[in-house]
Amino acid sequence: MKLLGGAIAAVDHGGSLGRASALFPHAPQPFVDLSTGINPHSYPLFELPATALSRLPEAGQLRELAEIAARAYGAPSAAHVVAGPGTQILLPRVASLVKPGKTLVFGPTYAEHARAAAIAGHAVAEVNDFEALADADLAVLVNPNNPDGRVIERDRLLDLAARLRAKGGRLVVDEAFMDVGPIEHSLAGDVGQGGIVVLRSFGKFFGLAGVRLGFALADPLTVERLEAQLGPWAVAGPALEYGIRALADIKWQGDMRQRLAGDAGRLDALLGRFDVSVAGGTSLFRYLSFSEAPSLFSALGERGILVRHFADRRQALRAGLPGSEQEWQRLESALAAWAARRKDMGKESER
């Protein structure tokens, strides 16, 4: 068990091109940002009605969004869905549903869950034993996991939820990447049992992170409590417009899943050409774990390609998908230069 005493402090995440420029000041611009796991092929932009910006959001639109989200994610009904301005805003509110106690986060994983639970007054620890989560008042896991793509089966999650519910606890499952995950292991359809909150992110799969839209799926009473905390107009007009249209566009979603799977396979093959094996991930990001990870991170950064590194796991990297042929070519060129340098260093060491 890893105690997280400093969990309230903000943590570093991928996607900061300002930090990348400071770290690699001589890198060619613009950076190819592969550090976020956000879909590089975003949902098509469209012209917003003027009212999306000039008027306060209508309650009817929010209800429509909840109905469409319930169908898209497999929740029992719109009464089991609350929308917010990104799941980041929902995290501490979800943690506050349980009176301050012991939160256990199944790690290693996305750091913001621990920070949100600490903000809500919980004592937070990270565990890497799934069975240990049953000792929590609030248990949190990400499924598929970020950054390694680990998946926990639905039956195991339901058993854990029942054990927590029996003592007044709660299970939070962050399904931010379930849009490209094994949907049979989603708990979205089970939230009516109580004691379960499922989080779904809009921006990652639809490639519209700046829209700031996310959802919590739960039993209706929990949804009411979260809505009361968020207050009126929690979701901006433009986010409502994009959420309603994109979540209803089933064809685009199916086509995109196929495209992302193809891109992930292409990335695996490219990495494999330079003896970099993929240890896990989803079709939105690939997880690399090998001794030369720090060297690869630096070599790519110097050539203007940013991947995600982890201060507490120096041998791990997460790489998202290039979004254009030019980006694929830049990545291939950078990998080739790194491999050539590594080969030359190997020759030097043999002398």
C-alpha cells in the first residue's frame, strides 16, 4: 500500500506544450503531441447556433443530452446520468458522496483520483492488489486503466461493489477510455444497483477535450445529489450542442473505432521495427515499458515529438497516435535516428 500524503498538490500531466518547449528548447516546432491519449481525429466541427453563446443553456437541452448519453453509454435511463463540465470537475464531488474515510485507488493510474479524494477529506492510499480495495470506504479504479490499458472483468467489479455497498461504501469506476475498450466489462448498465459511480469522458474519444464535457452514471438519488452540487448551467451551450450531436452519431463512432484500431496496429508495427515492444494500452494510446525509455523520451523530445513520461516510473512511456501522415513521418524519422544512435553507442562500448 502506497500512502499518498501529498495528494492535494496538483500533478503534472501530458499535453503541456509549454512544458515541452521549456524541456526541449531547441526542438523543431510545432511539436507532435503524442502525450495525451486524445483522439487526433476529432469529431467534425460545425457551426454553432448563436444562442449557444448568447443565451443561458436551456434545461430541455440538458435533459436531451442525458437521454442521448444514457443510450450511448448503456445507462438504464437519463435519470441515471449527470453531465458536468468535464470529469475533472466531477471527481471531488463524487468523492464527497462518501463521508471522509479511507479511499483506496487501484494503481498505478491517473493521479487526479487520489487528489480529488484528498480534497474531499479522505485519507488516500494507492494499492496494486485488487482484493485490497474491499477494505476501502471509497474504492477507485480506471477501466481500461490509464496508462497501461489493464482491464478488470465486470463480474469481479460487481462482486467488489456488492461488498462495498454492504458496509455503506462506494465503488467509482473511471471508464474514460471504455469507448475503445471491451464494452462487455463496462458497469454503465449496472449503476442502478446503487453504490456504483461510472465516469465517462467525452473529449478523449471524440477528440474535443477543449469542449469540457463529462458524465457520471449512478443511481437516480446519487445523480440528484451531484446535480445539486453542480447547480444550474453546469454545462456550457457549445458543449451541449457538441455532446448531443456527437453522442447520437453512431455511424461516426463505429467508423472511428475501426480507424483507431488500425492506427494502433500501425504504431505497434512502427515501434516494433526499432525493437520497441508494446506492453499494453488501448487503441488511443500505447504503453511502453523498457529500460531505455528515458533515452527514447529525450531523443523524441529533441526532435519535437512529445510522449508521456512518468516521474515515478522511469522505465515507462505512453504514446498516443499521430494525426497526419506528416506526423507519422516525423515519428518514424525520430525513431530511426534514436535507433542509429543506440547502435553506434553499442559499437563504442564493444571497443
